[in-house]
Amino acid sequence: MTQPPAPPTAQRQPSRRLANLLFYVCLAISLTFVYLGSQMIRDGADAGIPVTLFFGVCAATAVLQIWPQLLQRDSRSAATLLARYPGPLELKAAKGKLLAFSLLSAGFGGVILWMLLQESLPPLKQLILWPGAAFFLLGAVMLLVRAAKDDIGLRLGRDGFQARQVWNGRTIRWQDTSEFNVIRASRAVPKLIVFDDAAVERSGTAGLNKHFVGRNSSLGETYGLTHEALADLLNAWRKRALEQDAIFTRWPDNQ
């Protein structure tokens, strides 16, 4: 007798457990080197500070991957937020999350910069490390700007939603979207909320995103909620809006 295929959630469980195991291993190794780095600082070794800083950042990153709820500020459920329909409902990006990742990025960039300035590295290594230092340090500045501007948000309304970034915003109609799903593209990539946007498909710019995550659009920010809670809220809000559209279309005066 043919067994029914396992649901996607069940198929993702082994991969998720393996990813968490790897982060636990990373945390244990990082804490060990933080301890060794602190001993180096005590003994007066020049490399003690960068070693401690680098592996401290690695440990903090592992902690945030294992327990992402530490940076979630909104404990309300999707059902509670859905009571605000038809809105508008404003969700803001968690400042603590932006500041935490800014510090992590600055830590990585600072360690790389220290290596470049203090060590006699061959030209090839310098060629590789200078762009890395610039990437992490500029990333830290960008995250600080996002936190200070406090204009990163998601606005849900009757006809669609608007995702606002520091420099731009994007408005998407519920009629153009598919359902919202939570995925982890790889073991190293954080969760994403993915969906298809018909407007993106029509514009012909969906190729790269669709290749990596299977959908042409995604939301990386969760605006203070967990990925699952935000996806549930978006799906419930979209369903209610589309149901009202169908009722409006069937009304005799609208034929």
C-alpha cells in the first residue's frame, strides 16, 4: 500500500534539528575560545583581544540562531492582531534586533581590520580581507541608520500591505499574492517568509529570488513577531480581504 507523502513540516524537521545541533557546536567552540582569549589577555598576549572579540561575536550569533525569540518584542498572536482588520495595522522592526546585529557586524569587521593593520599579511589575503572588513563595517553603519530612523515597518490595509525600508517602500496588493510560507533556504541562512507576487512576475524580475527560495518575493524582517506568527497573520489578513472582494463582486449592484 502506497504511503502518503510526508508533509513539508515533517520533511524539514531533520534538517532543522541538524542546523540547531551545528549552532550548539558552534556555541560550545566559541565559548571555549572566548575563555582561552581571556587567558591570553591576562597573560599580555597581543592577539588576546581580537580572539576574544571574534569568538564572542560567534557565540552571540549562535545564541541568536538557537533562541531567536530573545529579540522578539511582540508576543501577540496572529488572531489577536487580526482583530484589527481592516486596519491599517502598523508593525515596526525591533530596534533591539537591529542594534544587536549592528554590534555583531561591527565586531566581525573590527577583528578583520585589526588583522589587516597589525599583521604582515600577503597581498592575496589582504585583497580578500579588505572587502570583508568594508562589508561588515558598512553593514554595521547601515543597521544603525535603520535603527535610528525607525522607519522600517509593515503596514497592513484592506487592499494590500506596504513594506517600508530605510530608503524605499513597496506596496503589494492582496489580489497579487500567493500564500505566505516560512522556509529556511539553507542551514546557514535565517528563516524567510516567501510568497509569489504577480506584479513581480509581470515585470520579469523574479528570476534570482525564485531560483534560491522557490518564490519570487520574500520578507526577511519579521517586525517584532516570529516568522511563523507573521506568516499566519499575513495569510489570515489576505484570506479575509479576498473573501470580502468575492462578496462584493457577487453583490447584484456590482454585476
